[in-house]
Amino acid sequence: MTSNTVPPGPDAPAPAGPSNFIRDIMVEDAETGKFQGRVHTRFPPEPNGYLHIGHAKSICLNFGLAKEFGGKTNLRFDDTNPEKEEQEYVDSIMEDVHWLGADWENRCFYASDYFGQLYEWAIQLIKVGKAYVCDLSAEEVRKYRGTLTEPGTPSPYRNRSVEENLDLFQRMKAGEFPDGSRTLRAKIDMASPNLNMRDPVMYRILRATHHRTGDDWCIYPMYDYAHGQSDSIERITHSICTLEFEDHRPLYDWFCDELGIYHPQQIEFDRLNITYTLLSKRKLLQLVRDGHVRGWDDPRMPTLSGFRRRGYTPEAIRSFVGSIGVSKTNGIVELGLLEHHLREDLNKRAPRVMAVLRPLRVVIDNYPEGQVEALEAVNNPEDESAGKRQVPFSRELCIEQDDFREDPPKQYFRLSPGREVRLRYGYFITCTGVVKDAAGNVTEIHCTYDPATRGGNAPDGRRVKSTIHWVSAAHAVDAEVRIYENLFTKENPSEVEEGQDFTANLNPNSLEVLTGCKLEPSLANVKPPAHFQFERLGYFSVDPDSAPGKPVFNRTVALRDTWAKIEKREKGK
Ligand code: ATP
Ligand code: MG
């Protein structure tokens, strides 16, 4: 069997696409029978914030690999830090994991489910002289730990007797000592080159109400003491985590070995980083708390709920994550790649409609007043089954301000005085006049149309260089449209001058709200999360702020703007 095939079996279809080193390990383990051929993974978020797109990578890996191998995946909340964890986050995480298409079935667990067992295991380690109660303060523990170049100094409490340790630890649990006054530490090696092995703290005293266990406990296990044992209890086979935990693996292994319990394999992979994007719950929380964005689901946020509200599809995110691969070194992925996968997906599914974001009034002088006709428009050229619809056409229309120039530059082929263009699905029109306000701004343009060009072609074979979109003014639905740019101006938002933090790189123009946009009438009663392509403008989706007859749209992503490129090139000359 080659390394990128999966063991055959009814539940194990051969994987599509290139392999990765984690899959290779699973294939090898299946061959050697390491876990009796089982694959059981887990996705272990801490409920201290909303999930971001980095988590999507972990979700796709854990759930995707297990599915490929006919295995299972648990959802496990790593809830050992009651000060930062909340039910709201638990709920949002479940919603987001499901939205991505992953299913933990009936296997949702919490590290806090294991507090009793973890406590028993701590007693076991004390009894064999592998853990002790230490009275050093957090500050002192840090000092005694030493540095990468200097060994640590043993705590003066390191050699307490088993009896004293048992007594003190039980009294810690019983609430006899103040917060932070004592810890339980693993007795490993204060001279280890790996700082994590220098008698790491296993338990701290903390009086904080836990979102699930309430005030039952006043001692809480540390991540390193809880994580591997939770994996072990759930009989996880491959415990996949990000590279920063590589140095914690010896400790993960030490706890399992010293306790003599079932031992899963920890495997580290690279964290997802994306240009112009911050992926850290702590920093995202700061953006929310300080009001830099409207909430965790603000469409500018890299959270799954933000992407969802913006109009991203789970398919696009999964396809992006699948394309970036898995490796052993951290890198950074272009935001453009994510947008590419999004456009590919929306191109297939999004119905085309006409919407004018910055309207300019057009009067067609030779079109009969009061006449309305229905023109046939294609819903999706990529999908014939999407069918056709009727769009009303009348004497007064709205077009995009950008689609008219009184004084057109070279290479500009849209409407201008004397110029003829095609109205999408409609007629050829020629601009005959311009109305201006006192300040000299164009407020209305006048045109004539050629009735023989209905549907968009001239019987005499004459051609026009441009096709523009439009809506009938009397039939248009007014809408608010929110246009988003990157939330940060720097590729690496964390790169700042001394004394500043990442908020210094916030893009002041990341949100532009347009009101009085004109939509074709088929969009009057749309509901989230419907996706559309506004022809020539981009992909847009319905925001939950919409009310009947008053839609609000988010620009999900622009189409590639060729004109902006030409203009930039011209200016650069
Ligand atoms: P953050 O720094 O944003 O708080 P975290 O790693 O502390 O992230 P957890 O809730 O502990 O967040 O993460 C759950 C799982 O998701 C972990 O296995 C973690 O390694 C993984 N994960 C988190 N961020 C990323 C990322 N950017 N790329 C890939 N996996 C990630
Ligand atoms: Mg964390």
C-alpha cells in the first residue's frame, strides 16, 4: 500500500487530492495496528470566544480525516479556565461547527466532565511521589523556573512527604487556602532543557464560577494536565493540534505514562495565518469589547459567524482549507486565495440580478411615457436549471454613476455624450444630453433608444463596446448596501511601531454604508442568507438586518475590477 492510499473498507473511500503527513501517519498506524485500526479524533476549542477561520482548518482536518478512515470525531470543550469561558461561546461554537458541515453526533464532551477523574489521578501521582504541593507564588514559580540557557532551581517545597502533600492537596480542594497561595506541581526535572518539564503546575486555586460546574470546585486543572487525559478518557487515537504544542508533547506523554493510562498520539501541524487577518481569539475579543467592530459576527471579522454573515458559504471555506495543505512549518496564506475559492463557489450558485449602488437617473426621451415592458433575463449562465425571469423596463431608469462620464478618458467605453451602449437584456441607448445642478454635477442624463435592438442586438449588425446594467426607476426597491474592505491595512496586522498595538493598523475605510441603492424588484422580499451576483459589481448576500421590503445587503466579495486596473495602469504612466 502506498502512503497516500487509505485502507480499503466500506467506510473508507479513497481520499481525493494530495495526501498530507497526518494522513500518512494514520495509514501507517492502520498498517501496524497501533490503535487496532481505529481513528478517533477530537476538535477541542476553549469556549473563550467565537471560532475563527483558523479553527476551520482544525475542524476540517479532524472531522475530514476521521471520516475518510471510517472513524469518529468528538467535540470537546476545553473548559478549564472559568474566568474566560461562557455559555454564549459554547453555543456559538456548536452552531459554527454544524454550519461548516461537521457532525459530532452524540459525542459532545467537556473537560469539566472529567474534573473528578483528574482529581483522582492527581492523588495517584502524589502517592507515587510524582506531584507535590508548592507554596511559591506564581511570580516565584516563574523565577525558579530558570531560562532556556539556565536550569531551574528546585522549589523549597519539592520534597514534602507524600502524607503532607495529600493533606495539603485535599485542603486546597476543600477551600482552606486563598486563591493563588498554593499549586499542585508535577515533579519532573528542574534542569530539563524543555521548560515545560520543569515541574509544571497541574492545579491552581481559583474561586471563579464555572459555566458548568458552578462553584463545585475552587481548584482548576491546567491545560497541560487536562488535555492529554481528556484525550485518553475519550480513547482518542490521533490528537491533532497546532505547532506551538510541540514542546508540550513530552509532558502530554509523561502524564499518560506516569498514570499508566491509554496513550493517544499527539501530532502537531501548522497554524493557519492569512494576510490582512488576525487569528487570535484574544485580539478578536479586544476588537469586539472596544467597539472597533459591531460584534463577533461583524462581516469584517475572520470569525466563522462573521464570514457567514458576510455571505461566505461553508463549501467555499472547506474548499479553501482543503487547498492550503498541512505542514510542519508555519506560513502565511494570501487572503486572495480564500476569495478565489469563494468566487468559484458563488459563481456556480448565485443568481444574477441587477442592482445600482450609486444611481444616476436616465430618461429615454423617445420611449412612450407610462409604458412598461417585461424583458427576459437569465438567472445564472452557469446553471441552466436556474431559469429566467422578467425585469421591468420603462422610460426612466437608474444606471451606475460610474457608467457615465461626461468627458470620457481614453479606453473608457461606457456611456458618454453621443456614445451608444447596450443595456443588459434591453436595448441600445445613445446619450443625447446632460442635466446638471448649480454646482455643475450631472444629476440626470437623457438618451434615445433604438426599438429594433430589443434583447441586445442591432439588426443592421452595428456594434457597441459596452454593456451596462440598469433598473427601472419606478419599479426599483430601495436598499442599504454595506461595502467592506480589509479590516487591517497591513499584510501583517501585528506589525506596529513601538508603543502601539494592532489596532493602529485598523483600516478606517473598512465599512462603507450606501443607502438609496436601487435593486430590481425581484429582490424586494429576500431573506438571509441568500446570495446573489449583482451583475458587474460582485457577490452580495442578504443581511439579517433586512426587513420586508427593506433589504440590507453585504458585499461578500467584489468581482475582479478590470477597469480599476486599467485606470491604475494609466495613472502610473
Ligand atoms: P486562539 O489563539 O485564537 O485563541 P487557540 O488555539 O487558543 O486559538 P482553541 O480554542 O484552543 O484556540 O483551539 C481549538 C483547536 O483549534 C486547537 O486544536 C487549535 O490548535 C486549533 N486552532 C486554533 N487556531 C488555529 C489556526 N489558526 N490554525 C489551525 N488550527 C487552529
Ligand atoms: Mg487557547
